[in-house]
Amino acid sequence: MKKQILILDQQSHRGGAQRVLDVVLDSLQDDFEPLVAFPRPGPYLEAVRKRGIETLIMPLGEYQSGRKSIANMLAFGLRSVYCAMKLAWLIRRRRVSLVYMNGPRWLLADRLARCPSLFHLHLGLSRRSELFLASRTARHVSRIIACSRAAAVSLVGAAPELEGKTTVLYNPLTRFAKEVVAEVPSGIRAGAAREFVVGIVGRVTP
């Protein structure tokens, strides 16, 4: 029987972290049984489900970047406690071997649920509230993967004791290199054969 990995994604639409998760799912499916939890229905949930991967809704709330009001933060805390209870029940019932958190919003709920876990950090944390919460709740995770040195430093700078469990692993590009090249205007592709071209990859969502 394959060991089960519970994957907690913090948004239900496709962004950079979800493109990386596509590659993770490709690498897991032969040897493990992934179960992916989303905060609400959405197009990325449907895309994962069409791949034959089991999904479920864990009502953490929709992810929104930017400043949060006091009311939003209190609501997030209450939802995290509720999700933690559901996670603890699910982990026991499904005999989950590892929890993989694809973003920081799950750290509080996972800390309360308690299970061997891996936290994937996809961005640098800059706001004080983010750093305060992440630096404290990340202390319980088994391993931390950061997408860049800058992302790792943002977390380890706030909690130096996390350095020993933090590894920098750069995002894979091979999976969608062809589709990206296909979207490049032909004039630029033609110029690339004669000139030295530097490409800069930024966020894939507004």
C-alpha cells in the first residue's frame, strides 16, 4: 500500500506555487498517494481532480495578499483552529504519513493538528505580522524548503533556529518551458539566435 501525503494548498486558482505543485504531483504519484486539500472550489482544484488525484475542501478561507484588517486576522485564526481539528481527524483516519504545506497560511492549522510536515516557502516574507506568525509556527515543521536564498533569509532572519531545517531548492522550469517559448513573439525568438538574450521571470499572477 502506498503511503499517503496530505498536500495543503492555500489557493484554488493557478499561480506560481501551483505550477511548482504540478511538478511535485508528477514526482509523487508513482510512489505515494497524494490527497490535495484546497480552501474552496476553483479552477486549479478542478485541474488536479481531472488528473485523477483525490481532492477535498478544507475551509481555511480564500488567500488574499496585502494588508489584513484586525477582523480578517481574527477570522483567519478561528478558521485555522477549525481546520486544525478537521486535519487531526483526517490525519488519523487516513493514516497520513506526511503533510506538505504549499504556502505559509497552513502553518498555524498544521501546528495544532500535529503530524510530520514539510513547509514550502515560495516568497520572501516582509510584513511584520507574516514574519511573527510564520517564524513561530514554522518551528514545529520537520523540514522547510525555500524557493530562493532571499526567501530563506527572510524567514531565518526572524528565527535563526530554523536555519538547520531549511533548504533552498530552486523552482523547476522544464515542465512548462515549451509552452512559455510558444508564447514568445517570433521576432524575439529569431533574434535569440544572433544575440545574447537575458530573460527575467517574475510573478505569473497580478
